[in-house]
Amino acid sequence: MLTMPKNMKERYSPLYFLASVGAGGLATTFFMYLLFWVPHPGRPVPVFEDIMAHLASASTLAQAVTIFAMAAIAFFAFLNLRLLVWNLSEFAKFKKLDAFVNHQKTNAQTQVKAQALALAMSINVSFIVGLVFVPGLWGVVEYLFPVAIVAFLAVGVLAFRNLGQFLSRVLVEGGFDRAANNSFAQLLPAFAFSMIGVGLAAPAAMSTIKATAAVSLVASTFFLVTSIILMSIALVLGFAAMMKHGAAKETSPTLLIVIPIVTVLGILVVRQDHGMHVFFESHISNGDTLRFLTTLISIQAVFALLGIMVLKAQKYWSHFITGSDKSVGSYALVCPGVGFSVLFQFFINKGLVANGIVDKYSAIYWAFTAIAIASQMAMVWLLFKLNHKHFGAEARQAAVPAE
């Protein structure tokens, strides 16, 4: 990752931003260890001081897990930012080529939204890094929330600008190829808006200032609604095309993209519920949360079964993951595993434990948690595998030399 391919030119794809998104998602999965296993009284999330106090009093095993989680967060946050910077550089070069002009005349134009998705993910990851590693951050966090809101809104403007360019072309000029839309590739804009929305919802869950929470609630709701509308349209169009033409093999990983979108929107709503409870006397019971999270997990399970069935029938794994074929769309497989791992941790802790169904740290608790960790570790392996295939020595040597 320190020596990335340069000047990829026509071989570059905006979908490479998903490599950065995947690394950021993995950083988030390790933050779940701290969120649910490190005590943080009086705060909705653990901060540096809580972690240090835990390390001073916890058992040797708990200390080891905490240090491992902190190291993993630091590593994947670095990887997230490294891949983001590389993508921004390569994308800027790609935009100067005729290949980009042609790219913008096809259904693939919406792939540009991966840039906004990656930027929003990196802002979220940066906040996690601040919580974990910066002493005293919580003392000034109220000053940071408005900055974060402005940053996410700026990314939102970029996302709407890109979406507007696509819609103005296809709705005015036509040219949307329905036959080539035989996947869920058009869900990428919905994913981007959901990621912006969940970032905007953070102050609603963490701020102690009513005005800040109100702005957070309103702004995040707008992006929540936008994401749901776009997702609904894309699902209908994608299913219709796949029923007629079959699922496109190279883009079949997008059949699983609903899973991370559901996770992000679910966390967005949980954050909003906290703000509504604290500031606006709208109370959600633990039972309501359990039912909500169970519904989301069920949606994920349905789309996981659909996607895995198609991927298996197409022998996608043996071709594009372990085989010699290479597809940048393979990075879309990282996000579903990450999304499931994160949401399942919420389901266990905010659903089962909070309602007294499972005792925290019991054998059953760890059995359920092992499922989330297994999904997480599988995605760690997959990201390393794809990075080696796409950015390893062979890929660097094949890159176009700088002019």
C-alpha cells in the first residue's frame, strides 16, 4: 500500500474507491469491540480516557483484545486514507481522458458516486480515530459537530451534483440501457447518500446541544429519504432487467449491496432515535429496537441468499477472487460482509442483551459474537486478497509509466 500503481489511465475505474470504503468499514468493525466491550459511563461512545481506564483495570485477555482493536483501527484507518488519496489522484487523471467522456455516456456514469461514498466513509473513520486516540477530544466535541455537519453536507453537494448530471442526461436525452442494467449497480448512489446521512446523524446521538441535534436530525432525515427513494427505484429496475436478461456476471456482487445500505440506514435511525429520546420526548423501547434490528437482519439474510445463490451459479469466486480473472467490481463484496458484521453486533448488544434475552459475556453471547467476528475476518482476508491482485507488484509493473 505504500507503493501503489501510478498513471493507470484507461485502466482506472471509479469503483476503485470501494477499496477505500472497504478498509474504512473494517476500521468500523474493530471499533465495535470498543463500543460494546469497553465501559463508557455518561457517554454514548468510548473515548481515549475510557479506553485507558479500561486498560488499567481489565483482565489480561481484555487488555489484549482492546490493544488489538486499537491497532487494527489505526491500520485500517491508514489504509482507508491511503487508498482514498490514491483514488483521488488517479481519478483526477482519468477525468482528463476521452475514456472518461465515453464512460459518462453509459449506465456506468453513476460509478462516479463512489467518490462521495469514499469521502463520507473517510470522515466517519477520522472521527473514530479521534475518539480512540486523541486525549481530551470529548471536551471539545461540541465544536467539532458543526464542522462535521458542514463537511458531510459538502460531500452531499458533490453527490447531488454527480447524480444531477446523470439524471439530466438520461431524463432529458435518454440513453439509459435497461438491458445492461441487469444488476444492482445503480444502487451505488443510494449507498453514497446513506453514508452521508449516517455521518450527519452522529450529532443527534452524541451532542448535548438541542440546536445541533435538531440540525443533525433534519439533515440526516433528508439523506435517509433520498437513499430510500433511490434504492427503491434501482431495485425495481435491476430486478426487471435481471429477470429478462439474467444477472451480469462481472457486476453480480452488487446483488449483495443492499446489505451494507441496510446497516448504514439502520445505524442512522438508531442514532436519530437517541436524539429524539433525549431532546424531543420521543421514546423508543428496547423491544422496539429489537424488532427494528431483527427486521433489518432479515432483509440482509434475504439478499444474502439471493446474491450467494447467483454468485455460486456463475462460479464468480473461482473466476474473479481465487482465479486469474480480475474485476474491480469484486471490491463490492467487502462491504456486505462488513455491513453484516456491524449490524449483527448491534443486534446482539442493543437487541438481545438490552432485552434480557442473552446475558452479556455468556457462552451464548460469545457464540453469537463469533458469527460477527467470522464475517469480519473473512472480509479482512478478502480485502488483502483483492489488494494484492489489483495493487501488488504485478499490477504496479503493468501500470502506464509517467509521461
